[in-house]
Amino acid sequence: VVAVDMSRPDGPVIIPAFPQLKLAADAAAAIPIRQAEIRPQAHPAIDKAQHRLHGGFARGAVAATRIYILQRRDSAAISPHAGPGALSALIKFSYVTRFGRAALVGDFAAMHLRQCAGLANRIGVHRLEVPAGLNRIGEAVALIERDLASGNRPE
């Protein structure tokens, strides 16, 4: 979950939050996390431990330059997610939509649609295809690192 500030004239930015990940034991073993304090499970019904990060986390706003929609595939790949499908994906995976139609009433629904459309137009949306299995997570990480290092604006 990230908070995006759409009000800045130079473009959308991601607002820093609490530097913590919740990971299952197998995920934590597969993903090297440096400078983290491992805390106990937040709730007995949730089989994940909290990893409070002490480094590698932005303390200030960061320009939003990429949006990835995750999909399971046989191999790792990044491809443009264009047209109405991109907007639909942003709306579908927006945090507020988990609360149902009751949360999207009146002017708020219209504002949410405008914000999602603005993100899709200014940043672009990509599919991040990830193979199943934590032993292959490095493939997706390498693709993301190359994509971000390219500095190209998504198509």
C-alpha cells in the first residue's frame, strides 16, 4: 500500500509511510532484507512476521515513476498495460475499493476516477509478470531494477 499525492504541479509523488513489511517465513528467507528488526506476529491468525526496516526506505516524498500490476506467469516480464485496461486495473487495485460502493459515493467517486486516470496518463501502467516460486523472485527484481535504471517514461 502506498499513498500518492496528486496535488503537486511537478507530478505525482509517493508519500513515505511506516517502514515495515509483513512477510511469511518462507518469503523472508527468500528475500534478503538488510537492517531490519524482526518483530513477532501481529495476530495469531496471520502467519507473517513484521520486519521493521532501519535502512533503504525513503524518508521524503519520491516521484512516482512506475506503476506495476502484478500477474502470475511462467517467466518474468514487464509490458505496457495500455488503454482502458490500465485505468480499470488502477481502480480495481485501489485501496478504497476494498470497502465497496459505499466508500465511493458522490463527488468522491468522481475524484477517485479522475485521480486514477491522471496516474494512468502521467505515469503509465505496466504489467509485471512474475513466475511462481520464491526461488525465482530475483528474476522480477532484476527486471524492475533495469526498468527503473533505464529512466525511460513508460509507454
